[in-house]
Amino acid sequence: MAAAALLGHLFASPSMAAIAVLGRSANGWLEWKTEQGQTLDGAKRQSVKVAE
């Protein structure tokens, strides 16, 4: 299982980290974005395509 580290805390998922930051329900795969505006989900899918 992947883990996300944020502000000195370790979260089991991107969604749990997003919930902690936003204070509401959140899908971390869609909330976290690169500087170019790409979602974490999109960035992961792109890296998988490159690896294939």
C-alpha cells in the first residue's frame, strides 16, 4: 500500500491526506494536482503508460 507524507504525518492514502488538509470528504486522486494542473490520478496513469 502506498503512503503519503504531509506536514510530518504519514497517511495511508492520498485521500486521507486531502481530508486532513481540506477538513471535508475528498478524493485525493482528484484533489492533488501538479503545478501544471494535472490530477494525481492523471499523473500516475501517465507514468504507467511510460513504463509500459
